[in-house]
Amino acid sequence: MTLSEFPSAGFTLADLLRLLSESAGVPEGIDLEADDVVDTPFYRLGYDSLALLQVTGRLKREYGLMLPDTIVADAPTPRALLTVIAHARAA
């Protein structure tokens, strides 16, 4: 499955990775286009809680999505965060 083929209610993995890289950069040695990136924990991708909070702020500003601050603990992988985003967009 490619990045653009992993949709979450109109918000794709590619969208999420774009927000991450724009908010916190791309950590050295990390391949965000790897096949397993969707199930790799954020900490293994080099993103900490601050990076995820920056992304949730952008989701609020750019998409009108209100995500709880606990999302950092509740969504440890891109797939989990995309699921939360899909639920928030559907609500």
C-alpha cells in the first residue's frame, strides 16, 4: 500500500506525514516512504510528543479537527492517529 492509498476519511497517510515533516522535520536516517511506516511507532520514526502536539494544532487550524491532548498516548502509530482523525472527521 502506498502513502496516498492509505486514506482516513479523506485524510491520508501522505497528509499526516506532510504535517509531521513540516512541523518537526524529517529525522535523519528515517524513510517516511517505507512500507511499514504506517505501523511504526512515532518514537521509532523520531517524533516525540511535542511533534505530535504541533500536528494536532495544525489539524485544528487547517482542518477544524479538535483532537484531545491525550492523543499523544492514545495513538502511538500513524495508523492509530489516522483512525482517530477519521473518527473526528466523521463526528
